[in-house]
Amino acid sequence: MKVAVLDIKGKETGREVELSDAVFAIEPNNHAVYLDVKQYLAHQRQGTHKAKERAEIAGSTRKIKKQKGTGTARAGSIKSPVFRGGGRIFGPRPKDYKQKLNKNVKRLARRSALTLKSNEKAIMVVENFNFEAPKTKEFKDILKSLGLENKKSLIVLGDANNNVYLSSRNLQNSEVVTNAELSTYKILNANNVVLLEGSLEGIESNLIK
């Protein structure tokens, strides 16, 4: 599949690149996509939630009233969950939400996600660019030229570029990642995926094994 290469002004450069059909034109596997997105979201959870149970509450251990003759239910501790200030019954405890997923399934999910974006005509290839220093204004100008100013965009770099990353960090609707950081969730969460020329070889080598 051939795609025209754009410059940072959004104009065609007159060059084309060949996108691998094994990555951008497969039969999408929706279940693999579901599993990879589910794992990604699960890994965002800290799992540090904790509530105190009756054994952890600070308070007196004396019997608060006599066993019989009060006309009410017997009660042995002020820390009982039935009293205000007592422990919580079956409260949340720290938990590890990490899930295991086969590498081949993850690769299939990412190829499926890129294929879905390709089918939506939501993938563009842009020539490599760099900034002398982090400049959010210059990065916004590039997004505007590409017609992505008001859309969620994912820009994929070939190698880590601190100036480009820092230029985009304050923008809510734009994210910059390297080809090694590409995930199914990030691909699907963006309205448009912008692939820099230098990222194509890395993406195809990472996803075709």
C-alpha cells in the first residue's frame, strides 16, 4: 500500500512510501484488540486501595454494655462494623491488577489497530522533523498545517527526540511516542495517527516476527 509523504506544512513532497500489507492491511482481530486494550487499562491501576477492618481500627477493646437485659442486640466491641467509626466489612485491599498476554497476541492487536486506522484513512506519513529547542507554538503550527489542531493525534517517532516530546507535552489532544512505545490503546484512542518516515522501519520490524 503506497502513501504520499507530507512535509510539516501539510503539502505533498512528491515522494511515496510503501506501507507493509502485513501490518496495515490485515484482517483485524477484534478479540486480540480487546485483550490488549484490557491489559493496558488494567496496568494503569495502582491497586493501592485499602480500607481498615475491625482489627485495624484504633479504639477500646472493652465490652461496651452487658450481655443481657438491655433490650437490644448484644455488642462486644466499639470497633464492630455495625457501629459508626467501626471497621469496614470486606473492604478493598491492595491488589496487583497486572495481566499476562502473549507477545504474538499483542503484535496481532497492534497490527489490527493500525489496519483499522488505515481503513478509516486516519494514517498519514510525514517527513522527519526536529526543533532546535522545545517550542510548543511550533508544534501547534505543524498540527494546524496537518489539519489536526482540534483532533486527538498520535505522533510516532523513529527514535526518542526530547525537543519534540517536550514541545507536545502541554497539549491535551496530542501525544508523541516512539515506535517502541506504540500501543493498541493509544492507536485507537487517537483520531489520527501521524507516522514519521523514520518510524516505519521500526514499526514493521517490531510487529512482524
